[in-house]
Amino acid sequence: MWQSTVYDVVVTMGSFLFVMIPGMLIATALFKNKVLLWRLAVGNVLSFLLLGWGILVLNFLEINIGYVSIVVTSLIYIAIASLFLWQSGSVQRSGNFSAIVSRLKKTLGFPALILLLFITTVIVILPMAQAHNKVGFTEFYLAEGMEPMPPWREKYGVDEAVTITAVIANNENSSQSYTMHVVTKENVLQIVELGLLQPGDTVKQQIILPPRNAMEQQFQILLFKGDSQEPYRILSFWLHA
């Protein structure tokens, strides 16, 4: 148990330090004469900005956001930042880099620029991250359940067929295919292929329940999603004579 906890802590801290590298390299290039604490602070902010914009690009390209994609993005940033650091050293040796940095900070107001980029990143990334992490679901219910006297509260002769309406609404984040099985304890009465529903689609499917062989009989409607062999939702009700 404790080994797993230690592993999780090491992976989390290692990942955090890894994604901090690009910002540290850039901060080192821009602020060679600043104290280490200053470079660490600016480097952390720059790293979070770069990571945020990287996630924004991955989300826009519909690439799965995981360890692999973040590591690859960080490696690209590290390569670019290393090149920038090397180039800054070359320029500094020629005596021009300090003047360029001073002019840049004086013109743009570097702290204000960092703050503006940070706020912009939060404003852009946060809503997209919330939308990306939105948990989808499928609504599945009987329309008659909204009525004052649904069929399971009324009485029908055993030789009467009863019609009910199942409602399926796809509130998932992607298109889904659905299948309904109408069953009793003894038999599968119907299998209804609903096909592919896009996000936001709603289907109302009428189901005719045949005459029954008992005064009271239980029916179940099983909703299957995709290729799953396990029901996603089950509606159970009784009809009485």
C-alpha cells in the first residue's frame, strides 16, 4: 500500500519538476543577473503558461491529454527553450543581449506582460478544461412516468396489449449507439435497435407489451450502450389486472 503511495508521490513530483524545465531555461536566459529565487519564480510562471497553452493546442487538435502528450509537449518546449538559452549566450557574448532584454522589459513592462499572459491563459484554458472534463450521461425513462396515472398504476385485462413510450436522450460527449431489450422473467419479448445518436439527440420509442399470462407481471426494459454486454440502465415496472 505504502509503496503505491510513494510511487504516486514520486511520479507527481517528477512530472511537476519536468514541466518546470522550459520556463526555468527561459528565465535563466532572460534574467542571468537576477538572484536564483527570482528566476525560480518567473520560471514557474512561464512553465505554467507554456503548459496551459500546450494543453489548449492539444485540446484544439483533439489529441488525448495524458502523460505521453504532455511529456512530448514539454520536450518540444525544452528543445526550443534550450535553443533560446544557447542563442542568448551567443548574443550576450557579443555584448548586445543585456541591451535587448533591457529594451524589451522597458517597452513591454515584463511583470505586466507575465500577469496579462497568466490571466489570459486562465480565462481561455479553464472553461475549455471544464468542458473537456464534463461527465456525459444518457437519460432513459418512460414518458408515461410524467402522467398522473401511469400504466403501472392502472388495471388492464390480461388479454389487453399495453403501449408505453421509452425516451432516450444522448447527453454524452460523443455519438453513441443504443439497443433496448424488453424482457420478462421468462422471455425476451423485443429487441429494438435505436442506432447511432449524436450528442443532444432524443428518441421516443413506442413499445407494445403483449397480453400477459398472469394477473400481475413484471416487465423490464434494458438499455445497452455501444458494444457493451452489460445493461447501461434498467427500467422495471409491473402491470396489474
